[in-house]
Amino acid sequence: MHRRLAAILAFPLALAASPTPGPVPIPTATQPAGPQARAHWPVQTADEKTQELIDRGVSMLYAFDTGEARVAFGAAIARDPNLALAYWGLAEADTIDINVVSSPEGEVRGAAAVAQGRAHLRGASAEERVLLDAIGQRFAPGTERQKLDRYANALSAYTNGHRDDANLLTVAAFAIFEATPTFTDANDGLIPKAREILADLDRALVLDPQNIGAHHLRIHLLEEADRAKDAIPDAQALSSYGYPPGESHLPHMAAHVWVRVGDYARAVSDNERAVANDRAWFALGDGPGQQYMKRYHDHDVDFVLYGLSTLGRNDDARAFAQNEDAYSRAHLLLRLHDDGGALAIAGPDAHFVRAIAAARSGDAARAQAERAQIRGDDAAPRTALVDAALARKAGDLPGALAAYQRAYDATKTAFPGDPKDDWYVPIGEGYGAALLAAGRPADAASVFTAELTRFPNDPRLEWGLAEALKAQGKDDTAARAAYRATWKGAHDLTLADLG
């Protein structure tokens, strides 16, 4: 299964220890002025303040701020030690984030929360007992796959016959999502488990049209199933709400759809809101919630810089990046082919950034040394990109094309090749440019066309397609007009700007 945050999680933060229950400041909502995001999971035995804490915990679960979710549920337990749902929430915080489904400390925390919850079942509702039993199976001994499967199967067995609780359906959908390695079959049809997830989320939204967790997961599911257009209503919903600090991941998620349908300006706008939300959140302190959301902040920034640089708004991108860390600034400079600047500020772990920048700058020895340090699941296409940059700088166009083809073939139908994740060295764009430089415009046109199918309205791809058509003596009018309609740069693109 492809996950969105490989680049971010390559720079992990230590998760905070379980919080000590105490007062929870609940900040006022931030922009926009309009409907406010909400989550509500009613607990009959909870007083007004405790219910507020439960709802805050659920909202933070749905926003993947699981550190703050633990704080809220812990504070609810401090007020009422017999709140079974709150113990479930503490355990759920260490499994709901689809990018971090398990960690050593999380496994310990989750098992402890389950044990405590089982000791406080007096007065628990039937659904609370179902949740604690199911998540108890998730944190029982076994492999990660066994744990995820047990949790998903337990919740699936219940929701197949109980379809009147929007939150329980949403939580079940998250659990099934985690336990499902792929969502489409050989013919690109949804497999039965994917259809079950979608049915649960659709039913949840009938019961609660503002369920932010259901909107969130629908975007992930439909994007992974190559049906992002079907998630436009979910993106519109998440884009329309105001969010309290700590929930930046929800407005961010709308942009996963906007970049798929070619609305880069809206992707920028929603992630500017996400970044502002982050800043407001970090200004309130450095507790478990802030610590957890730091792992997502650069991803929000990436979407802003990706959108701005795609549209040619380079000065705006540079100005925005000045308020961010070296990681983000170096990536932008690489995207803008300011390789000397990227080399100067790339951090100690940024081997790929330095390898590309050194290769483009002609320092082959440094590029090779940095290339040797590249690790991770995406090491193969990344090292291939370094090889392509080295070969192109040396004038070895056949070598550059062979390296680009390795990278492109490995990623052309997979998320690790997405510009939104590797926006600073987009593989398809670079491969098309290399083909064009090598005098193979027909092949270049095929690559640019395929990439525009995945990412429509990208002016860099439109310019590349127009140039490839022109080189073949074909009509480039439509592609050229599309480029001019979307490109906001101060100067026209050149071949050297691509990739």
C-alpha cells in the first residue's frame, strides 16, 4: 500500500510520552469565518465539560493530532475514571494515523490503555464494550499484520449489522483501511474491502454530513484507488470549515484532491491555512499535540511551495519559504534549479538534495558520495535520478535517459512518483524534458501527456507537451494556450527549468 508521508517520516520525531491528565486549553477556532469543524460522540454518562473533552479527543483523532487526542482523553478520564470510550480513545490514538500505524512506545501505551479500560467497564454502553474488545484484539500479542487484521475484522463484524453510529462506522473504516494492502484489482475495480470502507463512510456521512473523519478518509481511499475526482465533495467540505489550532491536517487534505484535478491555486490556499494553523498551534506551547503535529508541518509547507512553483509564482514561493526551515528552503531551491543555494543550506540528513544539487553543479565526486548515503523504500528511483543528473551534466544523454527511465518506470503509476510528494524533482517532468533534449519529441509527448492525465493543468507539463509537438511539426496550439492560461511566471519556461 502506498502512503503519503514517506518523505516526512524519513525525519521522525520522537513521540511524546503519555500525557499526565490535566487542564486542556481549548483555543478558539481560526479562519475562515464560516462553519466550524466539529466532532461529537455522545456519552450518556458524561457531564457537559467531560463531553466537550471527549469530542475534542475525537476531533483530534480525525485530524491525526493523536498527541493532543491523548491529552483530551486523559483529561476526560481524570474527571470520570469510568469513561470506557476515553480509554478506547487513548488506545485508538496509536493506530488511527494511517501514516504511523505502529510504534514501539505506541504499542505499550495502547496495551496499557486497554488494560485500564477493561477495569472501568461499569456503566459502559454496548458500543463502548465492542470498541474496547476490538481494540483489545489490536493490542494483544502478534505481528503488526495480525493486530491490524484482528481489529479490522472485529469492527467489520459489528458494523455489518449495526449501521446507526457515524463515528463507529468511521472508526471501522479506518481500521479496515489499515488492514487492506491494496484497494483495486487487476482491472482497476474496487475490491470488496474497498467497497466496504466506502459504504461505511458514505453511511456515516448520511448520518452526520459534517463528519470530518469520514471526509478525511474518503479522500485517502479515493486517491489511492485513482478516483480522486469522486472525493471533490469531501475536499470542498474540509476546505470550507474553520479549525481550532492543532487540526491543520484537515484543510491540508483537501489539497490532495485539488492537485489531482489541477487546481493548484486552491491547493496553495488551503495549505497556507494549514501552515497558519500550525503556527498558531505551536505558539500555544510544546506539548504532546504540538510535538506530534511537527511531523506534518513540512508536508503542509510542501504543498504551498509545490503549488506556487508549479504556477511559476517563484517570488511568492521564495518569500513563503523564508519563514520555514532549511529542509523546505533547500527543496524549493532545488525545484528552482538554484543548486548552489540548495547545497549551502541542505541539512545533515539531506543526502538526496545534496546529491542532485552537486550533480547538477558538476561536482561528480560529491554527488556520488551523497548518493551512496541514500536510504529508504524510495532509494532506487532516487539514486536513478542522481545518475540521470550526473549523466546529463556530463553530456551523456543516453545514460541520462536510461537512468530516467528506471526512475519513471518504478513510479509512473505509484504514489512515490507523484510531484506532490517529490515536487522538487518531479520524475515524469524531468524524463519528458530529457527525452526532448535527446531529440525524441514523440516519446517526450507521450510522457508529458501521461503526466497531464495524472496532474492536469500543470503549466510545466503543458509547456513540455507544446514543445514536443512543435518539434514534431504538429499543432501545438491547444497545449500552448493551456500553458499560457495557467503559467504565472515572470518569464517563459525553458527546457532547463524542467525536472
